Amino acid sequence: MKAIVPFKRAGAKSRLKRLLTLEEREKLALMMLKDVLTALSRSMIDRIEILATGGGFVEELKVRDIEVRYDDRDLNDALNTAISVQDQPVLIIMADIPLVTPESINEMINRNEDVIVSPGRRGGTNAMLLRKPSLFSVSYYGISCIAHLERALLCNMSCGVHDSFFMSVDIDEVEDLVELLIHGKNTHSARYLNDIGLRLHANKGSKTRVDVVR
Amino acid sequence: MKAIVPFKRAGAKSRLKRLLTLEEREKLALMMLKDVLTALSRSMIDRIEILATGGGFVEELKVRDIEVRYDDRDLNDALNTAISVQDQPVLIIMADIPLVTPESINEMINRNEDVIVSPGRRGGTNAMLLRKPSLFSVSYYGISCIAHLERALLCNMSCGVHDSFFMSVDIDEVEDLVELLIHGKNTHSARYLNDIGLRLHANKGSKTRVDVVR
């Protein structure tokens, strides 16, 4: 099965501004992409296409065996064009979920529904498997995981929800880095954060609260 | 297999103060417990013990087929006493994870490791299966999911991590209610929140952000 990984480097992850410089955020985005590609390469996925959106040629993406498609439009337009020509099942998976495991990807692939959605926090869609991609159209932003399930029903497609914590952790805000540092010991992204001096800090109180500091 | 569900009603969920009165928070805590008990009763779990901590007799807990143990000490002391006398495997599962599914509980039960941890956000342990409970001791608070895995290794027990988004969502803060309202359509807890007027609100921006309002 083929995976499409949308990726935006330029100005990536602006909500991490408080802790990371622009250069560091772009580097982190690249490390997270690397983690997602590693998980994909260890799963049943056998073809990967990176959909580079938001402008800017990305030299580091020229890696073996990976196709890169450039599209400067927004995520929905770029993805809908990309899937409109796919006559085989496709897994759309976000580039900012570095904790994702090959096992979890395989579980999605082994299910039977036409549309399988793996939610992120706040209603996002962090991964979505489409059996008939050219008959579907995506709509990210807002509570997209529910929108995608509703769209499947409208299209008379069967659908299901994949239940994965590690897929749900997309790295957008500083508090998400806490998850990456706790669970990501073997990821490129967490190692990079350690290298530039980020670490966990436990504020002892009646209930200990864990934060990330630099 | 037996499940132990720690439950604290008195003064429950103080971090939801901004949106809910004390009475509403205690009611919500009870509804969430009900959701967890429902999931357990539909899983391979065949015995349930509620461990009522933090004082106060809870009339509503007198339900058929469920044992209730009262212990006024803190969570760790109460749980460690409870598991010290268990000679059969036990699942410890929190009462504030109303999105938990029977399928996810069964997946934990069907694994082989001695200790299986299901993480919550910020390093919590939202469910933990212990094959040899009397040889283990729990330590909640802080980054307990890592502490529990390390303790397993120290005790020469095999261990693993169970990867479930719906188990990871413990309802502590207002933003957690967003998850409950998005995914909890069939839960007692989300219906209760709807009944008292809570609803999702999408703030449109460059990226839509979803919040809960009253």
C-alpha cells in the first residue's frame, strides 16, 4: 500500500516559538518527518510519496525510494488533487507524529473498512486510510475526524476509527513536546530536542505536573 | 480477570472549576465511572472492585455485582494494600477515562507481558495490567508510566506499552472536555455535559481551534 505524507517545512510549527528558533523548528519538522518515514518503512507500506506543500524546495527530501510531489496550494487542495488520480488504497499520514509505530500502521492496513480515521487531539485526523481514494475528498482543519467519518457515510463507504495514542500525538504546541520527550527515547526528534538542551521538568505539587524547559 | 477502579468523588476534578460547579463536577465524576464500568462489563473482565478513596461514603456505588472497598489514604497506599492480597492478575483502571472501549481492554488482557501500561497525557498511567500484583507496587503521580515500566524491569518482570488514544484521554482539564464532546457521543458523561449546556465551539482562524463553551 502507498502512503502519502504531507509536509510543510517553511515556517513550520510556529506555535513552538516560545522554546525554539525558526531554524530549530524547521529542523525539528524534518526530524519528525524522518521518524514517520522510518515507521512507514518498517510497516506493510511499500511506496511513499511526500507531498511538499507551502512552497520551498526541500533538498533533504531527495532520498532514495521516495517520490516527492510539490504543490504550493493549501493542504486540502493539494491532497485532493493527489488522491484524485489514485486507483489503489492510500494511507494519508501526517509528518508531525514522530511517536507513530509500524504496528499501529499495520493495524490500520489490516482493517476492512473503506475509510479508517486515526484521530489527533482536538478532533484532528492524524492518519486516514482510504480504500477508494479517487472517490473521496478530504477536508482537514476543524473537527476533521468527525467530518471525514460523516463524508464516508455520505459516500456510502464503511468507516471506522483507529485507536492509537502514539498516532494522536501531533507536535504543535509546547505541551506536546512533553509527550515526545517522555515516549520518544528512540526517535530522531526527541534526540534532537535533547541535543539542543530541552528537558522534562517535574513541578512537585499535590499532583506533580510535568513540563518541558530549556 | 479482575479490575480495580480507584474512585474519588469528594471534591473531584477541581481543575474543571472554570466551567462546572462542585456538584456538577462530582456528578460528572460519577458519570465517567459509569462509562468505565460499562466498558469493563462488555470486556473479558469478570470481576470489578471499586476502590473508593478520599473519604465519603458513596451511595450510588452500591450496584449489583460490584465490590466496593473504602480506603481513606492516598491513591498509592490504598492501591498497594489492595494489590498485596491479589494472587490473580489484575487490571487497575482509572475512573476518569470515559472514552475507553471494551476492545482496548481486551487487547491489554490478550497480551503476554507481566506488566502492561496504558499511558495518559503527561506521563500518567491510565490503565495497568499486572500478572503478579502481589509482587509489584504502584507509584502514581509524576511520570508514572515510565516509573512503572522501570519498576517492572527492576522486578525482573516483562513489560509493554498499550497504545490507545481513548484510554489516554483522562478528564482533568477543560481542554480534555473537548475530546469527550467530540468522541463521546455514546457515553453517559458527554450526554451529561450536553444536558447542562456545554458544547463545542470552533474558533475560525488560519487553523480552526476547537474549544468547549457553556
